[in-house]
Amino acid sequence: MKISASKKSMDLLAFFLCFSLVLLPPALGSSSSHYITATQKSAAIHISPDLPEMFVQVSESRLRSYVQIIQEFGPHPTGSPALDALGDYLYSEFTAMNISVKYDPWHEKKKSGKNIVATVPGIHLATTTVLICAHYDSLAISPGAEDDGSGVAAVLMIADIMRQYSFNTTVKFVLFSGEEQGLLGSRSYAKNASTTNDNIIGVLALDKIGYAVTSEEGNSLRHHANPASAWMVNISRSVACRYPNEIELTVLSLPEDPESDHFSFVEQGYAGSDFVRNATNPFYHTSEDIADHMNFSYLTKVCKLALGTIASMACLYPKFSNHDLKIMMQGSRLSNPAQFSVFVENINGAADTANVTITVTMKHLLRSGYVQTIKQGITTPCNWSVTKEIKQSWEFNVAGRSFSRGFFKLEVILSGRADDLYLYITQQTYGVILSPFRVLMIPRL
């Protein structure tokens, strides 16, 4: 068959524009990435503590007391005697709870300070860790009641409750200093964790969680996360949905927040996210950031949700890693209507199954929306999502279809569920549809 010059040019252009690559989130794809190791796969998952029993121990009056005490230290910026005094008080509170606690000194950008790290060890000599954190420093003009006395109070409350239970994963309750100067304390901690290859499953920061005026603000919370940490949002949403009477919050999923301490860990390749109130506090970063302007019933609800989220994370048992999953995508350039397939392999399937939600999408690159697939006059967007417990492998096929023309991105996202919530892996392949019956998709490089 004779091919025109313009057709040859189009195919040549498609060849250069059609390429394939794997895009893993920072927690999985970079040289400094960290992931859960495949250990003790045969061990049974331990029953998690009774969350309702834990929720009733969250005390609004005690949260208020913590915030008022923090406020009484006055403005407590990093490097000030007031912050040192506040740090000693917080250290003593952890000690009184009979939790192992230590100072973690840091030096960053010609400034210095110390973090406070309290630890509840996991069972079975757990080598994995989850962190819940807040910052205990304030601006020089602010007594720091909501920013971030609210987060510190919640961390203290959660620590005192969780110490009574056993978890599969070690839990660390960390109060950072240097946050207001650019996440200095947490950056030092995260760098050291990366250097020593600490196996941190995820980090949850509580930052500005005590202000709400309207009923909408009082019944909602922002949970910020990058794609690699989206599983943490799934956990908080699941907890909120399962215990609506105890928590009474709608979890709003928002993009990454680079201005809280969890982001220091994201920079080092760990999963991290933060809770932030769904309201604009006019007293934020002012001398009037005091307890009288806070909503403690709202703080109590957020504290319960944070407790449920971090306790659920701590109950995860690290059976295998993202590297035990493999995604393969193949496409055909046929004279008949085009087809493609997605193959997901669980390399460690003989030892454990992978509980995942699999999302497959084909999107146009040069115009918005999904590629449309047409079969027997029925038009369907290329957007599929299925939930599977994969033993050895799972395959998804689309065959005998016509597709709308143009450049496209085929994306496959695996996100963990059930006992594998921390799993997250994504792969993208780019290609071009030259005609309704010709799809060019180059295999992975």
C-alpha cells in the first residue's frame, strides 16, 4: 500500500512524541525513597484497638487546659527562653504518661533548637514507624494558641490514649521547633531519618486545627496530601465515615501543603500529610491568637479523627512493599479496531495477596477530558476503576474498540486498601491515536 508523504511525516512525528516512562511518586521512585520492607509475611494481623473506646477518652476540657497552659508561656519563638521553658513542660508531660521521651537537638541555617520525641514501641520488635506531629514554637508576637497549641494539645492527648494499647508499628509523637522559621526542626529530623534509612510508613502533621465559626467550618476538615500520600486521606475518610456520631466531620481532600512539618518528610521520599481547619482564622499569626478565640468542640472532633487515623496507620502490618507489584501496559496497532491491556502482577503472591483499587484512565494531552471509546454506537469515556484482591496477577483488556484521535496519556494507579493501605504505585504511557483504528503505544523504555 502506498503511503503519502504527509502520512509518513505524521507517523514520524508520532514516533518522537510517543514514549513511555514510569512515574513513581517521590516515596517510591527517587534514589532517596523509602518503602516498607517485605518482612514476616506469614504473621497474622493483630486486632486493632477498639476505636470507640479510645474516642471516649478524648477530653475537651483537657485539650482546653493544654492550650491555655501553652498560651501562658507567652510568645515562644525558636531560640527564646520561653520556648525552652515550654519544651521542658511538654517533656515532663510525656514523662508523666510513662512514655519514653528524648530531646532531638538540631542545627539548621545558623539556627538551633530541639525537637521533643516520645515513642510507643510496636509489637514484634517492629521496624516500621508512623509519626504524628505538631510544632511547639510560635511567632515572636504570638502566644500561639491555635498555631500550633491546638496541634500540640492533640498530640499530647493522643499519646496518652495510645500508650494504653499495642500496635503493629512503632508510634512516635514528635513536637518540632523551628517550624515558623522554615520547618527547620522537622527538616533536620527528616534528613537524619533518611540518612539512617528509617522505615517510616507515614507522617501526619496537626497544624492549626482549633478554629471554626460557621456550622460548615465546624463540620469539615482539610486533609492535604500529595498523590503518594493519598492513602492517608483514604484512612481518615474511612474513619470519619465509620464513626460519624463520634467524629462528625467531613474530610476534604486537598493537594499538598508545603508549609507544615510533614513536608520535610515528603522531601525525603516519605509519605506525609497534614490536618488543617477548614476556616480562615483572622487571629492567625497575631497577638490575639488566644484560647478565647478558639472552638474547642471542633478541636475535640479533629483530635478524635487524628487519633483514629494514626491508630489505624499503626495497625498496618508491613507484609510487602510496592516493589512486589509490577504494572505492564501493552497496546496494539491493528487494521481492526484497536485494543490494549493492563497487566498487574503480584510478585509475592505466594506469600500474600495485594488489596488494591486499580484505576485505569486514558486522557487527551492536547484537550481536556478522557479519550472516548466507541463500540456498536455506544460512546464510553476511557475511565475505569475496580477493586481487587490480587493473588498472582490481574489483567484488564479493552478490545474491538475505536478511539477518538489525538495524543493521549494512559495512566494506571494502584492504591492500597484493607490491610495494604500504604501501597501506592502509578505508571504512565504516552502515545498517539492516528486514526480511529490505529493506536501507537510504545512499550516501556
